[in-house]
Amino acid sequence: MNYNRKILDLQARAMKLKKEKNALVLSHLYQRPEIQDIADLVGDSLGLSQAAARTDNPVIIFCGVHFMAESAKILSPEKTVVLPEASAGCRMADMITLRGLREMKAKYPGVPVVCYVNSSAALKAESDICCTSRNAVKVVESVEGDTVLFVPDRNLAAYVATKTAKKVIAWEGYCPTHENILAADVKRLQREHPDALTMVHPECTPEVIALADRVFSTQGMLNFAKENPAKTFIVGTEVGILHQLKKDNPDKMFLFPTEKEQICPNMKSTTLQKVVWALEELEPQITVPEEIRLRAVHALEKMLAIG
Ligand code: 13P
Ligand code: SF4
């Protein structure tokens, strides 16, 4: 990637500060390219929480959204966890409240709750187990009984329901960025590129998922594109993933069906300048009340044990 002088200077500053502060910089695959390129690890939600749980670095700079940094703090409470842009939330996570989950649980007493990590610590604390897009099917299969409550993503829930015999009762949340991806646009690209393989994220609508050759987490898409000999891929997720896809596969083509809409504004609100400030000041820090953390950590650790 050809960066301008200002970006190169900021990157050099970030690399120096990382060493000085003994900080681990984690970046989600939807972050800006210039941030991904200074990170120690770029990955999906599962890979990043695994890294946060096992690191020895005393400081974690989490380039992603709030729930991701919060999960890191829940798993590593003794570490300083910094989210460079304090307002970087997740619009799906905001679609459910603790009260809403409690009402759902009251309606289905005794039914276990599987909570997508795209949720607040308070929600995780009220759930039996967490999942990410990579392990959702495995997690649902792991819980006892023939029914689960699944919060907050209705699309991931609907996808999981097609892969398990269990009944999946979903909360009606969704990711606006993934719902923006239109089946009509996917079909158009498939007509124009008949040899292309279509890989989509399970946060996409069932209509889009029905058109896909494969359904993956963001890391799953990276692995698949690298290993598969196909030369053209239609990609149903946030456009930030293109940076690693192109790095890994410079000779392959990646097409985004509703490209201008496949952007998560929250993920893009973190800038390289803010990452440098975060490294300098070790602010804004993520905190989780201990009473909530102690309950939420069970749900996350149960998920990590499944892998
Ligand atoms: P992944 O866990 O697949 O990276 O997804 C995270 C996310 O927020 C998708 O919108
Ligand atoms: Fe949340 Fe969607 Fe952004 Fe992922 S892409 S962080 S689910 S709003």
C-alpha cells in the first residue's frame, strides 16, 4: 500500500510507542488499512479475543468497536485496555437492552441463552454462553436441551437454525452494514462473473446467504480465499476486509455487491492519529464493573473452551 508522508510518520510513531509501552495492538479486519498495517494481529472477533486472553503485554490497544475491547477487558482484567475512539460502538449491540433480554428469558424460562459477542458486558453477564460468527453453530450445539434463545442477531440466528436440529428463538437485532448488502446486487455480480465464488458473512440476510457458495466469519473468508484456487470472489461483508484479501492474494479479484453501502461507520471512526494518541496517553480506557465482569467472563470462557 502506498501511504503518504503523514501516514508514514504516524505509523513510525505508533511502532515506536508500541515498544515503549509494551503494548499489543489488535486490529479487526474492518479497520482502516493504515491501522491494520501497524497491528500485531489482524483478525476476526474470535481470533482477537483469543489473543487478548493469552497475551503477556500489560497494555492492549484495541482497534475495533466497544464490545471487542470490552471482551478483552473481561478476559484480562489486570491489563490496561484502550479503545482509541471511545464512541466506536456497534449498532447491532445497541439493538438489545438488558431489560429486553430479561423479558425474553421470563417468556421462555429455563431456556439457555446464547449471546453473540456483539453485545454489552451486561448482556453477556445475563447469558449462558457467548459465540462469534465463527463458532456459533458449534456453541449452539454445545448447550443442553432442544431450544436456545439467541441474541441479538436475527440473521446469524436464522443461519445457525439451518445447521442444527435445535429450535433457535431469535432477538430481532441485525447489523445495518450487512443488511445493506442486497440479493439483487449479488445476483447481478454472479451473472457478470459466472466463475466467481460467493462468500458471505452470516450477518447477511437469509436471501443473500441463500445465494452464497460459502458462509464464513471474516477470518474464515481470508482462509478460504487463500486456499481456494478460484480467481474471483464476490464478498458479502464490510469492505475493510479487502486490504488483507489483496495482501494475501494480489493476483485475485474481489468484488463487493453493494460496495458503497458495505461500510461500518463505527469501525471507520478509529483513525491512525487516534491510535497514536491512545498509545501516548493510554486513554480512553475500557472499564467493566467487577460484579458484571465476573458473570460475563463465564460466558466468554465457556465459548473460548469450545474454540
Ligand atoms: P467477525 O467475528 O466475523 O470478524 O465479525 C465481527 C463483526 O462485527 C461483523 O460485523
Ligand atoms: Fe456492529 Fe455491524 Fe459494525 Fe460489525 S459491521 S461492528 S455488527 S455495526
